[in-house]
Amino acid sequence: CDRRQRQMCIRDSFFVVFIVFMSNAERRIPVQYAKRVVGRKMYGGQSTHLPIKVNASGVMPIIFASSIMAFPATIVRLVSGGNMPTAGLGYYILGCLSAGYASAWWTSLVYAILYALLILFFTYFYSSIQFNPIELANNMKKSGGYIPGIRPGKPTSDYIGKISSRLNLVGAFFLAIIAILPVIVGLSLIHI
């Protein structure tokens, strides 16, 4: 092994460890349950945590974004009988919506920016469908659970929503970086 291969192995190992770390990362919110006496038995009085994943949406935003980015090229192919434009405005528009389609370097840059923005949008969109902090706060309140220092009900749902929003931002940037990394590497290899 020469020096360059060792550097690539170390870099790739770092990426794998980073991806696994971010995929499993979670924020644990402490939750306590009040003691209840039912008959002659005492229930509750325990302390636990509420795990909220940093990347709760998984790879769904990447799938949604790539589908949206591929849609214009699919329509052009259907309309033109399978032929893609080789010059003109349509060529550059499709170049901005398809990685590596047009020969101009800036079309790949526009593609990467649009792709990252769509991933950011779909991360928040998918998470808003999957994760409902109001329902979670109401369920905690019904079962006698509370977050220390936060009142049950609306303050709890606001607190959980704020934490979830911040974690979604970190997760969205993580997904965007992972998704556009091949485009960035491809651009850097072309200009070496």
C-alpha cells in the first residue's frame, strides 16, 4: 500500500464511522412519572427518557428529492420520444436538474444546491408527518409523565417541538452533505 491508498482508507473509514454515528444519534429528554396509588399498590414514580433521533426521517428525504429532480428529465424524454436535447436552453435546464448531464461545471453546482434544498425541505416535511409533539405531550400528561422543569401540556409540546426542529436541522444538513458529496467529488476530479 502506498501513502495515497492509506489516506483513502482512513478517510473512507472516517466517513463510515461518521455516518453510523449520525444515523444512531439521539437526544434523550428526561421524563419522570408521578407516583400513583391504585388500591393497595403503588405505581409509577420512575424516571426514564424520551429518545428523539437526530436523523428521524432516515433516507426518505433523499428519495423524495431525487424523485423530484428526475421528474423534468422524465417528462422531456416522454414528450420528445426518448431524445434528450443536446444544445440550447433545454439542455442547460436539464443539466441543472440532472447531475453530470450538461458539460458546463456550473450546472452540477446548481444541481447540488437544488438537491440540498429539496433534502432540507423534505426532511422537515417528512418529520412533521411522522412526529407529532402535541400528541406526545398529551400522552405523557395522561400517563402522569412530565419533563422536569417544564409544565405538562402545551409547554411540553412546545419544548419537544423546539428540540425536534433543531435535531431535524442537524439531520437535514447531514443528509444533504451525504447526498451531494458524490457531486462535489465528481466536480473536483474533473478539474484536477
